[in-house]
Amino acid sequence: MALWKNGSFTTDSWRTIAEGEDAPPAGHVILPLEWWLQERDAFVNSNAPIGVRIDPGTPIESYIDDLPRFALVALAFPKFGDGRAFSTAALLRERHGFTGEIRAVGDVLIDQIQMMERCGFDSFDITDATTVRLLRTRGAPAYSRFYQPATGDAGDAESNAGSRPWARRKA
């Protein structure tokens, strides 16, 4: 896996804990949501950075009270066609004010990265070899026209106002 963040590949300081595995006493860890919900009391007096992995379709209400405790939320993309995490990221940023890192994990493809950023994602744990190769050789694509505004894009302006108000471009 390769971590893409801030326009380049970087070393991942987070360790993903598998179901049933013990969390280390220190360090940056990403826990499965189910694990966190069962064991969160063990972290009451801890200042260790905690991340949580959320599967598609998991109601935000099941972890919203714990959101201030998380430094990172990893939203899973089990296959490229499952876009539910796009909505979850936008809700975390816009409705719930989450300011920590939102990471896309799983089947992340190069043509999705800019749209994921527009929904609030900060980093991408990429497993697709073609996406890794293209990012290394060309970098992330930069589209200039969009169908809708997005999180934090106050600079989006309608292109060809009047004729196609749904087509937007970054101002």
C-alpha cells in the first residue's frame, strides 16, 4: 500500500490494527469501528492519537459522540463503484465539523482522487498498482470543470452562466 497525501507519496505514521489484534500501548493506530466501540473505555485517560476505520453504510450516529476523540477517520472503499464514503466524508466535514484527517482506504483509483478531495478527504491509502504508477509518473489529475460545488469550494464559479449553470469550474 502507498500513502498519497498533499500531492505526493509519504511515509505512513499510522498502523492499522486488525480485528482481534491487540492495540499497542503507544503510537498512531487505526482501529476497526467495532473494536473501538467495545474497547473505548481502555483509552479514557490516554492521549494517544486514535484513528478508526469505517465501513460503507455504517451510520454516523454509531460513532458521532466519539468523533472529537479521533485524529483520523479511514473510510473504506471495498470496490471502486461503492461511493457511500464520499457522502460520509462530506457529512463529517460539513455537518459535524470534523477537522482531523479523513483517509480513503481500499479500492481508490486515480480518477477519483480529486473528487474525493472535494468531499473532504486528505489522504489516500492506495492499493491499485496502476494508480500508484500513474501518480508516480504524472501526479494527480486536475480537472477544471465540475458538475456541482463541493466541501470548502467557495471559489467554485459557474462556467457559461445561464447556458449550463450546472457546470462549474474553480475560480
